[in-house]
Amino acid sequence: MDKGSLVEAIRRTSAEEVKGSSRIDLLAKLIWQRALGWQEPVTEGGRESFIEHPPEPWAIKLVMEYMEGTPTRMPDITTDNSSRLLSLAASALK
């Protein structure tokens, strides 16, 4: 499932579910749901069952970047400064 499925989920959401909530609340709920994984109820022949949807990587990434910040790039230690970077790292561990 991709981000397009999120758009479809928003479109399928009934007016009753949106009533009393803002669109941003609905969007946050749907992203959180996609990050954790969810069960979709399905009725076939009068029997109700559930389709398991695993957590979606794009939603996990979005939540983690919001909570922890976007990761920074690590310095390239293959350049001339590698010995300097390694000595700085060693001194930081002391």
C-alpha cells in the first residue's frame, strides 16, 4: 500500500466519522493507523472477518521524522580528514 491508499482512505471516511473532528485530526489518525498496522473488517456471507494490514514503512518514517527530527548525514571518513575524525570520535568516547 502506498500514500495513494491514504487518499482513498480519506475519501472512504464517512461524514459521521469526520463530524466533530478537524481534517488534520483525521489525517493524523490515518497516518498513525498506517504506521502501527491495522485490521480492516470485511463481511462475507454474513460472517465478519478481518484483513491484517502490516505497518507501512512510509508512515513509520513520517512519524519518526516528526517525533525525532530528520536524520543528519554522517561525515564521510574516507576523505583526508579520516584520521582527524577518528581521533575526535575516540576522544569523545573517553
